[in-house]
Amino acid sequence: MKLTFSSLLLLATAAFFWVTIGQGDSVLPVSTDSSETWTESYLTNAERWSYDESGRRNQYLTIGSGITYHGDPATYLEELAFSGPDEKGRYWQMTANAGKLHPHSQELILMQGVQISERGGEANLDTPRLRLLLREERAVNQTRVRLTTPSSTTTARGIDIDLKSGRAELLNDVETVYVE
């Protein structure tokens, strides 16, 4: 009986120490909430250039400010100005209050007050947003556009601009009103 009681007492003592000492310090759980974001990088007053096959600069982007969030490949930009020459030496100029750069796909989305003009030209195009396909040197959208010249105003839905050739095509619902 002493042996059974001693064995039970030893087992109870071991269980007590195992429960109390084995737990150690409690560790705070690591958050697995993927909705948490934090700034990974930021920039102010930046410039981004691209070059053609012959080494000439063909695209120029100035950025007022930008921010990249952890886990998000896009860079969110503000105060943008994009320009580049076409094959005839004319320069496209595009400005926007905001944008989003997808560096891996070489795509720049211009948003909020997008304006397009030819440097030294008289025509201006306004649209809410524009998608620049940087590798293809094209600018496209499927939303409303308004082209204003000193003698007319043209509205349409959608545009496709070949930035290399300087050719722009208004896609749908094109209507022009001439000023007298």
C-alpha cells in the first residue's frame, strides 16, 4: 500500500509540475489578418525614364509623390506628368492628379483629371482615367473623352492612342460640335 500511495503521489507531483512549468511564458499570437497594411516605400518629387532600342529617352514621368504598401505590387502616385515623342518628333503630354503604376506589367493608370495634349498644339483632351501600356507605347480607355480645339468640341466614349505614330482613334459615340 505504501508503494501504491508513493507511486500515486509521485505521479500527481509530476503532473502538477508538467501542467504549471511546462506552459512557460505565454506568447502573444501573431496577427494573420491580411487586411493590415503598412508603407513599404515612398517617394517625393521623383522622375522615371524609359529608353528605346537606340538608347534615346522615349518616355518621361514626373511624380509629385508615391507610396507602395507591403504586399501590394502597385505604387500609388499623385501629381503626375507623362511625356514622350512620337515618330514625327511631336511630344505627347499627359497629366493627372493621381495614378497607379504596375511595374511588372509596365502599366500606368492615370486617374482624376486626366489631360492630354501635344506640346505646342492647340487641342486638349480630357478624360477621367487613362491606361498607359508602357511597353506597347499605347494609351487606351473605354470611358468618356472630350477633345477641345479652338474651333470644335468632340465627345466620344473610348480612345486608343498609338504613342509611337501619334495616331489617336476615338472609338464610340463620336460627336463633334463646331464653334462659329
